Amino acid sequence: MTYIAPSLLAADYAHLADEIKKVEDAGANYLHLDIMDGAFVPNISFGPELVASIRKTTQLIFDVHLMINDPIRYVDRFVRAGADMITFHVESTDDPEAVIRAIASHEMRVGIAISPKTPIEAILPYLPKLSQVTVMTVEPGFGGQELMMPMLDKVRLLRRYAMEHGLKLDIEVDGGVNPDNVGYCTGAGANVIVAGSAIFKSKKPRSVIFGMKESAKLNPFLG
Ligand code: DX5
Ligand code: ZN
């Protein structure tokens, strides 16, 4: 099954509750929440208070993507705000094991994200402890960029590695995904699809999400 995770970064912030309802009604599975600190990435988004507010408006699974330095400082805050899973960047901490432990101590799904310049070897040791890996298909920091196709090689290698090692791993692609290229992502082995602009900026989000799910069915990972 492929999960569609609209990224709130592309929503109209003046009407958040309506925007979230729109994608929930349109068939989204997760709500992807991009947390940016203006230091790890050159942009600032929103924090745990906003997450806590929108938590009351929706049943969607909250997929929190931390793009912040030293993420362990904020794990508890995002747990209390209503995260269902928390993903941090392997590049953002000296001690990924400690961050994994901190997230897992809340019985929460743990994810690690890798930026385009980071090779997959940087995260292989942690895979047995993870529920999800996020392969960044753009430089983190901004929505609306173009998907970097070479990143799908990382997805392919990770999917093969997970299968060979008997790991049950969700692989998420994040950045520049749209109905035209989503098939390449699922064909490479991704099963969680983040899409900000493609869904929130569309007048027909239901068709976009439906189209992505259909395309995923037609393009399964074949090895
Ligand atoms: C980028 C974020 C992405 C981004 C995706 O740093 O992690 O989640 O919002 O947006 P689109 O789909 O517009 O590239
Ligand atoms: Zn993201």
C-alpha cells in the first residue's frame, strides 16, 4: 500500500483547518509537517504550538519532519503536540542513536531523513531501529522545487537492502513529487509519498491523490 502525505508547507496558512480538511476528504493518509529552524535549513516554518492546534482538527496521522539542529531538544515537545511519527535528519546531530532512543521511548515510530549530498551508508547502521527512512529528493528548506531523479537510486538501494536484511521499512520520498513522476518513485521502492505543491496548490486535490495512488499501483517495486 502506498501512503500519500500532503505537506502542510504548501497550504494556505490563513485557512489551515479548511486546508487540512480538504486533503483529508481527498484521501490523504498522513499529514506531513515540515519543521524548519532557520539554521539547519535556510527557512523557518512553524513549531509545536501550531501542531498542537491543528491536532484537534483532524484524524490524519501526523508525520513530523524535523529540519532543525540538535533535534533531541524538541522531541518531547512534538510528542506532546500530537506527532504520530518523528523523523530527524542524520546530518543534524552528532548522536543519531540518542535521538532514536528519545523518540522510541515514547512508543512512537522513528524516521531518519537523508539530504541529497548524504550517501545511504550514513544511515545503514540505524535501519533496524527505524520505521521509516525519508529520502530527500530536493535540498531541504523549501517547497516547490524540482525532484532530483538521481536520488531515486538511493531509494532503490535502500529498498533492496531492506528486503535482503528482512527489514520492514517504509521509504518516503520528499520533494518535487507530482502525478507525473510518482511512478518512478514507487517503482524505485518508495511507499510513502510526500507532496506539497502538487496537492495543496491543485484545484482538484482528490484527483491528484487518486492519480498518485493509481500510478503507484501501476509502478510497483520489482527489484
Ligand atoms: C522540503 C520539505 C518538503 C516540501 C515538499 O524541505 O521537506 O516536505 O515541503 O513540498 P513540494 O512537494 O512542493 O516539493
Ligand atoms: Zn518534508
